[in-house]
Amino acid sequence: MSLQDSAIYPAPPEYGIFKKKIQGLTGIDLDAYKYQIHRRIHMLMQRWGVKTYEEYFRTIETNPEKLREFLNYLTINVTEFFRNANRWWELRDRIIPQMYRELGHQRIKLWSAGCSSGEEPYSLAILSMETKIATPQPVLAGDIDQGVLEKAQEGIYNKRQIANAPKEWVARYFTDIGQDNVQVKKEVKAKVKFKHMNLIKDRFESGFDIILCRNVVIYFGPETKSALYKKFFDALRPGGYLMTGATEQIFDHKQIGFESAGPFLYRRPPK
């Protein structure tokens, strides 16, 4: 059956078994995603030259590199520091100062949900240091892919990935390690706590001031998105903000309880 045919005809029973096995192995419920994710799964299957779902799963289960490739292929990973820079400068220049005024202090709780290989939570940590945030705990950085979390903790990146960072920040927070690479300095690493997390299944902490979930839910179906955004709403303190990716507008934000605070920025109303 071709990929085009698979959009018309129902998937074979073997695919349902494959999805259940993947959920058992990785914790990812593929049924929570929109159809495009299934196309990506089949495209990777073709790329590997795998003929059956049983062989496909066995390849993923027994080969850590193939498992990592599978997970990376399914997700849209953040690959730059301060990606979509204007959104970061809005946090720095408007949102965080406003929080200081409202709260009467500079203690802010931060979370990068779906943190991938670490660029986003390290960006949050650097921003907190630049804006003098006294974080009550390190920036929470969660992702379902254990492999990218291990990479993130190393904190090594190509110099292209820090192109959006102001030059003076690069000098303060990164060490040049040659061969076009830099490493995040220890004081920045100390500001981030990486954690293996399944956003759909896991219970969330509460009392967050700012949650970033960007380019993570792009393949989720509408019901899964709404349920996840409701969990984020409950995890925020009254007056806290959720920032989504540039293609992830929350169309039902009012029904969830959010108020719009700007492009792809949503606020849990203050009490």
C-alpha cells in the first residue's frame, strides 16, 4: 500500500499493534497526533527499507541510534538559541518587568516544555540571569526523548545555533571549544534541571510564572491539544503566561480560560 493509498484506506491491524508497542517502549501515544505524524512514520519506514511493522519495531527496539532517529524524525526540535528572537525580547522588555511590578519581587518559576536538545531552557536561563530573575528553582526542562536530554546536559552546540544571541551574551555565557563549537558555561547549566517527561500522561507541577511550549504540539490532534493546554493553564499561577510556537495559535483559548496577551502568548487571568 502506498502512502497516498494509506490516506484513503484504513491502516492494517499490524499498524495498530506497532503503535501499542511504540507506546510501551517510548510512552508516546501516536493516536494523539494528527494524520501527518503517521505519514512521517511511514516515510521513515520506507527510508530504512523496512517491509513489515514487526521488523520496523524490532529495529527501533534493539538499536539505540535508530530509536533516537525515530524520535527525532517525529518531533520538530528547537535548534537555535533565542529562536524567533522578537518573542524573547518581548519576554525581556515587557512580560518580565510587568511581572516584577505585579508580584513585588523577582522570584519567577520557569518551564521549557518539550525542551529537545536544550537550546530553549538554556536561553531561558540566560534571560533570567540577564534580567536578574531570582528563580526559586532551576528552569524545568522536560522532554520525552531521553537521548536528546543527554545531549542537552552536555551543553555543546554549533556556533550557528547562537547566531541570535547578543555578542556580549555569547562572551558571558558560552565557552569556545574549537571546531566551530561552543559549550554552555557551568553557571548556566546550574540554572536548568532536565527531566524525562511525557506531556500527555504526566502530572504537572503548579505555580509556574512562564511556560514555553513551542513547536511541540504541531502534530497533535485538536482534542489532545486542548487537553494539554488545559493542563498548562492549571500549571500556571494566576497571572502567569504560556508562550506557544509561531504556528501554534490556541483557537479555543477563551474556552480554556486564557486571555490573549499578544501573538502566540496567552495569560491565565489574575485573580
